[in-house]
Amino acid sequence: AVTTAATNRTTTPLPTPDNFTNIPGLGVQGTVEGHTVLVGRPRLLADAGIEVPEVLSAALTEAAAQGRTAIAVAWDGEARAVLEVADAVKDTSAEAVAELRALGLTPILLTGDNRAVADSVARAVGIDEVRAEVLPEEKAHVIERLQAEGHAVAMVGDGVNDAAALATADLGLAMGTGTDAAIEASDLTLVRGDLKVAADAIRLARRTLATIRGNLFWAFGYNVAALPLAAFGLLSPMIAGAAMAFSSVFVVTNSLRLRSFT
């Protein structure tokens, strides 16, 4: 988003950074035209021993109060600017969260964004439980703690920082519009970047499992009832053969009902 905005606001091509490094959960650093640049959380600058002046601290606080993600920028050992990025909540997200609740699930917002931004998004979509300012490895630890409490955990994510959590969860669902790392770490890839698809996937999985159980019940029930009759000679081979064929037709037909899923 920052690169796109910068490209739209300048007539000259953006310089290519050298020694570019991603610092997971904090930001990036590199050398741009001979200047050492840090871009990311205020903590990234603090770890580098760079003090943020009062005017920029005020900008960081104001951005957080407005539910925006604030990005601190420093070069040559001095904090220079604050960039603000705001996530646009999709129109269908609140409806998707409501559908997940209707399925008996408890949605949790797990994000690396600051608390104010996370709370703002959570209120917009109807999520009560928020875990904010979480580093990538801490996301996996949160999931492990939930699992240790006896919960089955599904994780929906689309970023590099979500990869570890997606791999740790009992069910990892990656958005098809997300990063390759997230898709590789997940169990299931959702083709569309719409959270409602996650609810649809869970409903389809549950219906598929119910169909499998139904097929097994009738198949075993049929054999339990028919085998003693055949053993005592009370079942004609012709009738038994026809009944077996009907059993196969029933299982296939019952499974084909999944094609009507919407």
C-alpha cells in the first residue's frame, strides 16, 4: 500500500533498495541511495536505538486513536516520518462472522496490529475476543494454548506472518488472494478473498462428514441385517444380489446430494 501510494504521488521511479531485510513482525530495513532506512513498528526504531521525537509520537498516538496502522520511518539513525495505513473492512466480513457464530464457532481476532486498530476492526465485524500486537511466532503459541485447553482451532490467514499459525492450527485456511507462504502452510485454500467462503467451507465439510457417516450407517446396517439371513439360507441369492446393487446405488445417490450444496 505504501509503495503504491508513493508511486502514484511521484513522477520519478522509486529507487531500488539494497541489502533489503524483512524483520518478522516488526518491519523492514535496507539501504536506499546510500541511506540506511528502517520502516515498521515504533519498536523497530527503539530496538535500533533511535528515539522518536515528540511530534512523531503524537502522530503515532493519533493514528492509533483513529483505528489506523501507524508505520514509523527512519533513515541515517533519525526518525523522520509516520505513515498511516487503514484497513478497509469488507462489506461481507460482519456477515461472515455472524455465520461462523451460527455454526457454533467462537471467532477470535489474532493480529499484529496495535490494540486500538484491532479493537476498531473487531467492533466493525462483531468479534468480542481480540489478541492484538502479536508477533508471528506468538500467533502459533496462542493457538497452541487454545489447543491445550481442549479447543479445536481453525485459523484463517493470508500473510507471511500467518504461516506458522496456519501450520499449527487443527485446520489452516488460506485466502487464495494471499501470499504463497500462507497458502503452502495451510490445509485448505479458499479461492476467493472473502471471509464468507470460510464459513461455506466449514458448512460443506460438516455436510460431507454427515453424508459419509450416513452412508456407513446404512451400509453396515444392511450387512448386519442381511448376513444372518443369508447364513441361515433365508435369503435368495437373486434377492441378495439385487439388494447389494441397491445398496451401492443408495450410497452414490446419497453422496450426489452434495452437488446441491449452496
